[in-house]
Amino acid sequence: MSKSFKQITQDINQALAPLRKESAAAMTGFSTMAKAAMAPGALTELHKELIALAISVSTHCDGCIGFHVKALVRLGATREQIYETLAVAVYMGGGPSLMYAADVLRAYEEFRQT
């Protein structure tokens, strides 16, 4: 099974366009919350994205994996940081998380190629 995480994130962005338009206040609120949660503080933005990636794996969310891996590549996350994050996610989530860890590695390689 092959997935394109670039395509997944593009499709989600496109599918959400009507929601952004028709529910602008709610979507603005979500965006504001996301920006505040991911802003550097005691943890760096990179560390927060690694946490979000681990949650993405444990909840089995393809779209979340795509968006957070894309952000991690932008932030310069190393392969080692990704692997350590996946090890913790798999430890906490078991076999199903291991299957999604494989997807993270594919997404990481895909987004690094741009």
C-alpha cells in the first residue's frame, strides 16, 4: 500500500476550504489555538511538533502525520529525532502504532524531496 502524504495534505486543504469559508470564526479560533499551542516557550516548536507527531501515530491519523512531518522537515528535524519519537509512540501505542510509524518514515522521505 502506497500513500502520498503530499497528496493527502493537499486533498485535506482543498476539502476544508468550504469549512474555512462557511465557519470562518470557528476555523479562525482553531488556527489561533494551534498557533498558541505550537509557539516556542519552555519547549521549542520542534519539540512540540515531535509530540504532535507521536500523537498522530498513536491516533492513526494520516492527515496529521502528513501535516506534522511537513512541519518537522521545515524545522530541520533530523532522522534520529523522528526515529526516537516513533520509538516512544510505538512503545505507548503498540502494534497499530508501529504500522503508522512506517507511514511517518515514508512521509518524511517524501517531504524531504521537495
